[in-house]
Amino acid sequence: MTLVHPPSSLIITIIFTAFVSSLTPHDRVVHGLGLASTTAITYGTSTVCGIVADNPTQSIQCYQNIQTISVQPIVSFEAISGGKTFFCGLRSGGFSLLCWDTSLSSSSRFQPKRIYHSDTIALTHLAVGDAQVCAREVNSRIVRCWRGGDGTRGSLFPSPGEALDFHTITSGKGFTCGILVNGSRVLCWGQSSVGAEIQTGFENVLMSSLVVGESHACGFSVNGALVCKGNNDSGQLNVPSSTSAFEFSGLALGSNFTCAIRRRSGFVVCWGGRNRFEYHSDAIANVSFELIDAGLDFLCGLTTSNLSMICWGPGWSSSQNDLPLGMIVPGPCVQGPCSSCGVYPNSETLCSGSGKICKSCQIELPIAVPLPPINPPPPQGSSPASSSSITRNRLLLAFAIVGSVGAFAGLCTIIFCLWTRKCGSWFNHHDSVQPTSAVAPNAGSAVGIENDPNAPPSRSSSIKGYISGSSSKHGDKTESFHLAELSAATKHFSSENKIGAGSFGTVYKGKLSDGREVAIKRGDTSTKTNKFQEKESAFDSELALLSRLHHKHLVKLVGSCEEKDERLLVYEYMCNGSLHDHLHNKKNVERSSSIVNSWRMRIKIALDAARGIEYLHNYAVPTIIHRDIKSSNILLDENWLARVSDFGLSLLGPESDQEIVSSKAVGTVGYIDPEYFVSNVLTAKSDVYGFGVVLLELLTGKRAVFRLSEEGTGPMGVVEYARPRMMAGELQSILDQRVVPPDPNEAEAVELVAYTARHCVNLEGKERPSMTDIVANLERALALCEDERFSFSTTTISLPSL
């Protein structure tokens, strides 16, 4: 019998189709009107709601008629979705579904009404239309629907039937659509002819996601193309001609417009409406968004920088674009494991320790995948079992092909390995785990995310494997300690000796038997496998890096301890704490209470830290990208010398300025580079953005993310607060009032620091200065404070060509 090998394109297609079919409910989320999200719009009453972050309970908060309303009951919700005059919420776990009427005439306004409860069958993919509520059962994948959750009378909204399994669903005005598990086809049902028109438009396209508006629908096909079908009276189907595959992530559709989020920048682009610029607004200029939701004639978005809500559009009736809601979670807080797409940065803090947020997977491939033939729908009366059997057979075929290829490749590898006798070096080289999570102090937590296993290996990942394979190779440069002596040094890791947290554990002050004061970072003692791997990789990373770095503006590593499941690092003790403590600790409110409350001292601290980062970027061999530059990672020694600390999330840099390092984004909310966060492409300019935020903290005295209480708004990033005012020439109005107003020399120095900071936080990395440029400008600024006059202009800062 002759075996015929299928073409490589067919193999890729089969594997990809199997992958799409196996995604979990939380893996396929595109936010928009009529989809489960952590935000919801009730368009008939201009009510905007969100699931609040940074609280033990992820409850719902709404904004309506210039009022902020805490929605009862105060319990945790995982998803909400809005209709015309009501919205619904799915409680965490998915076993209970509640709805609230938002109409002004209702006597039971914002009173909960439970429309579903079960002890055994959980729901997901909540989708509210104008008057219908639908959701999908987690295990069976069948969809159930109810009539309007506001209690309106009328006929029941139909359910599609138990013979149909759905990946995801989305609801519009009088109809609901979903993507079937079998064949990735679009199916619509309901009381409106619009659904039938949309279904017909998508009948020859395999879809991975879908969002509907009033009379049209858009979504992403399995090969990444953005496809829109339905009514096109206002050009809402006219996708920009320059659009490429996988260019967009989130979608939001209204009555006659479509908006999308650009994947790389997070910027929103819209088309359709009465005129071309109807949904453009100064309120969203250069603002990066996590997700967007639409009403009929306005939309709202959740900002990447501080997770606050902004609304705009011709139908937005309020003069206030920035909503006074708290931080909104960008995804549900879940207890189970996340997929390969990883964990959202700052996740554990946003969920207040009650779970984590999984990053949404948007299917991405490095090449366009040819579409397989569309399978015809199963004949009427066919059983679900037959459909499941077909799906299983396809999966078995895919795994058989992949397994055969893998077995052949493995056999060849073993033969070559034995022939060349180079097996050992290969195995040692790749025996590593990428760094993942980190827990930080009050300044915010940094969460690392494992590299995508499907991505091609980058230079940094291969070197990372080498340096983290074993930490014993660095023993000749650092001391080895026993667990018993470190336990004694910290009074058995007592709470009174706890001084903070780092990238993989808690930091304690300790005193060794020889009298030396040290800071001891103890890895998280969790027994969970993923936590242990995260602790191991972050420990190995920091040990490998710091043991070979020697610079006066980097915290020195004294030694380490590895016993059983314990991993500890021992550093020099920085007796004057962190810059974050001095800027934001309540003890330092009074003007004369801290030595750092002088412009000269603040500029000196900035210069010290900049020199440390410049060393990492330019002089370490190989170079290093820190990935978590923030004020709590800048420590002050007994002589008030600033030093950069915490290298648990650091990566080795590229060999040249042109080469990039691909990685899943890590960092801290308020400091993370928006371009890196959106594109997952890392360069040294990501550290520059974080340092720019630190400079703004030094100038304004405000945290990276804070609440502007005097204006009654929600959380605001220091970048969004300070940058527009500086560009408008209002620098004096934002300077920290705890510092004595600058004298003429200092005023010029402060202006130079502000100018530098403003360029550091440009949204695009190519528009930011290098750390060498920053050091040069801070040196000039410090010289001005010390009255060492020389001629220069703030406009001569070295910046990349634009």
C-alpha cells in the first residue's frame, strides 16, 4: 500500500481547525455590543456599568445621569451585558444570572431580578439584545434564551435547540447569532429578518468570533480577516481597505457604525455613521484601549493605562467623557488555570487575591492559512452524537498526522544525536522555564506571562534557557547560605521583619551572624506547580543576572540559598527604603519631612537610576531589559544613592538596535509600555517608558495611577494627568507642592526634566529617547541645580529621527 502525504498547507489547516474547536470559553472573547464583557451599556437610558477591580468582591458599579450607583447585591460577577433598558450579570462561577431595570420610570430601578439559577449547570457567554437574554451552558455548549430581563411581557425569545453546539453567541435588536462548533459557521435566530440576512452573508466564511449591532455584524474569520455583513446604508460594512489580517482585536457595533481596536497601538478606529468623523473625538486621541462597547449612537472604552472608562459619540448625552467609576477589571477573575495566552499584568492585585485574569486569546498565525472546504450542515433530524463523532474523527486525524511527523522527526533527531554525540549540550541548553509571575508592594504588582509556546524561539529565550538552567554555576561569585541561618537572621521570617515584596516573593530585613544587615527575598512557598515553576524561573533569572552585574547604581546580590522547595536571595540592605515610599507614604506629606523633598535631590535620584538602567542597556554583556522599572524598584542606600533593584522579570536584550525580542507582556499597571503591552514586542524603549513615569512621579508627587478626588473622576494615570498640562505650558500647576518652589536655576532644570519625561512616555517607542540621551539631560539638569552654568537649550535633547 502506498502512503500519500498530504500537502503542508492542509496539515496546517487541519491543526488550526482542531485548535479553534478546542478553545475554552474564556479563550475566545471579542468585546462589543451584545457580548459578555466586564462592561455594559444600556443604550436606551445612557447607562454605563462595569465590574470594579481592586476589591475583595468584584461587584458592579454604574454611571447614569451624572450619578455613580453601586449595584446590589454586592457580590462577585464575571460578566455583564446590556440591552435597551436593562442589563444582566452572570455571577462568578456562572450558576446564577441576574438582571436590573435601568429605566427612569421604573419603581424598582436597579433592583435585581434573578432569571436563572442552578447548582450544577453553569453558564457562560452572556449576550443581551434589546429585549432578550441568551447564554451558553459551559459543558453542553447549548444556548438558552429568555425574554427581556426587565420583565417586559410578550412571547418568549426562541432558543436555537439542543442539537446545536456553539462556541460563542452575540445578541442584537430582535435577533441573536452564534458560531457553531461544527464547521465554525454563523447561525442566527429570533424575531427579526436582519438575523437571516446576516447568516446568509456569512454562509461561505469560517468565523472565529462575531459581534452584532442593530442591523449588521462583524467578526474575525479563522484566517484573521475582519469580515462585515448585513445593512450598509451608512458604510458600516466598509472595512478600511488597508486592513491586514490580525490587525484588529476588539470590536464594537452600533446602529450604523463599526469601531475596532488596533492590536499594536490599542487605538480605536471607526467607520460608518452619518459622516466620516462622527465617532472621532479629542477625548480618545492617543488613548490605548483594552476593550470597547457600543450603544446605538455612542460607545465607551476601557483604557489600558489606568482601566478607567471613557465614553464618546454623537449620542453621548453627558458633557463628561471620563466616567467617575473605579478601576474596571479587563476580564473575569477566575480560579482555574489560564490558557497559553497567559495572565493579565497586575492580575492578582486587580482581583484582590480572589483569582486571576486570563488574557484573551486572539488567534494569530505568522502566515495566512488556506480555508478548508466548508462542511454542509448536518441533515435535519441528525443526532448530536453524529456531529460529535465527525468532530472527534477530525481531531484524531489531526493528531495522527502531527504524531506521525513528530515521531519521524524524533527518530531522526535521536540518530543524529547519537552519531554526533552532541545530545548532552542540547538537553542542557533547553532545560529551562521562562519567568512568569511576580508580586509587588503597594506600588502595584507585576505579573509575568509565559512566552507563547507556538511562537518561534527568539534569541533572548534561548539565552535565557542557558543562564537559568542551573544557578550553581554562579556560586563562585556569590555566597551560599543555609536556610537555618537566614531564618534566624529574620527572626524566622516574622511579620515585623517584612519590608516589602519582589518579583517572586516576600522581602525581609535580616541581620547575619557576622553583623551584616541584609535584605532577604524568600520565594512564594505555595505548593502549586505553576507557582513553583514561576518562583524557580524568577529566582534563577535574578541569580544569573545579578551575580554578574556590578555597578554602583544596581542593588548588589550578596548570596543565595536553595534547600528543598525554598529559594532565597540575599541582597545589600538599602536602609532608606524605596523612592515610592518617600514620594507616596503618608508620613512624608509635610514639606520638611523628607530629604527627597528638594528638586536637586529628586533630580539626583533620577540621574542615579538612569545611569543604572543605561548600564543594563548599553554596557552589560549581553545587554539586559529590566521590564519592571517603577519607583518601588528604585532603592536608596545609607548615602541616599539610588539603585535599581528586582531583576526577576528581566530578559537579555537583542544583539542590535534593529533586533526585537518577542515575549508576552509583563509589568505593572501605570508603568507598563502601552506599545509593548498591545504588541508583545519588547525593546529597551519599554524601560524608557517606565522610567518616564517615574520622572512624572518625581515632578508631580502623584502615584502612577491615582484618583483625582477633587474633580470627582475615577482612577487616572500620571501620564494622562501630566502630559497634556505640560504640553499646554502649565508645568507649574502640576509640580509637587511639598517641594519648595524652584529658584531660577532649579526652574530651568525642572523644565528640562519635564521635557525629558514627556518624550519618554510617547506612545511609540521610536519617538522616545535612549537612556544615554536621558542621562545626558539629567546631568545637565543636576548641573543647573548646582549652579554649574553652561549653555544649552531644552530643545537640544537627543531624540530619534521621526
